[in-house]
Amino acid sequence: MLGTQLNPAQYLKRCSEVFDTLDLSQIEGLADDIFAAWEHGRFVFLIGNGGSGSNCSHFCEDLGKSTLDRKDFTNDAAKRLKVLSLTDNTPYILAWGNDEGFDRVFVEQLKNFASPGDLLIAISGSGNSPNILNAVEWANRKEMTTWGITGYSGGKLKSLGKKNLHVPLDDMGMVESVHLVAFHWILNDIHGRINKVGRHAVGNKK
């Protein structure tokens, strides 16, 4: 935990430095795949543990509501993004965890909900969480699009996911913070594309 060694200014400076190390095409690529899911009516699933699980809930809420323009809130004909955070179904998680083991809490939910062509966003700072890896392995076999969202060295998830957004930093809190900043840009980008605003307006290319 770098915050045990750094004062606030040093901590924020170190956190900001990592943005210059990111592969921005990875962030844009994730936005492209989520937008494609919206275009084709596919489901987007998010999975993660701890702080990454909280990021799943946050990103899911943003994608589900804030991709809409306010005028579409009461428009039943408006096309919406189908997105679920599998971290939020507490009774389901407890039942599978208690009866069959925590390693299966996400993959068993996917078996109920997912179809080929759907998108799985798997967030793991270490890249080595067994319940995350099990879900991604299953999703790959079922011809889903899989994204590993990682930190540190990326762990097993960095190579297991078909695509990856990697934050090369050895501090879990900072990694989770950078993930969330990236997710907020992705939300803005998708909102703009769906609603054709700003640089996504007619006559403007991304």
C-alpha cells in the first residue's frame, strides 16, 4: 500500500503518472465492444471481487442508466444497453458459495444468463482470482467476448481474456481507481455514440 509511505501529494502524483503508461487503444477497444453489444442487443456482464466488485456495480449502474439521454427515460421504445453486474445477486452468490464453493459464484450465474456473442468484463487487480478465471474460461468456450481488466503483472487473466485492459501498477487501491477513471471515459464515449452528441454527432468521426 503506497499510501503508507507517501504523503497525499506524492500519492496523487504517483497515481497520475500511471495514466501515461496505459495503452489507450485498450480503453477505446473496450468502449467499442460495449457499444457493439448495444448495437446488436447483446448482454454485457461484469464480475469482480472486493473493490473490483464495487467497480462492477458502479460501472453497471452507469452503463444501464447514464447511456440514456434524459428524454428517453420515459420512452419505452428507446433502445437500452442490457447490462448486469453478477456481483450484486447476493443470495445467488451465497447459495453457490455455501453449497458448491466460492470459485463457482460467477460461472454458475453465466450458465443461467449468458449466450454466445455476449460480452463478459472480468475485473481482477491481481488477475489470479479463481472465480474470475473459471468464469472467463467458460465464457471463452461459449464464444463470448471476454475482457480481462487487470493490474500488477496481469496474472493469468491477462492472457486468458480474449482482450485486456491492463494497469501496470503494484498497488490495488490505485489500480482500482485508474480502472474507474477509464470506465467513466468509456461511459461518456458510449453515451455520445448512442445519442450522437459532441464529437460523435452526424458529420463527426470518432
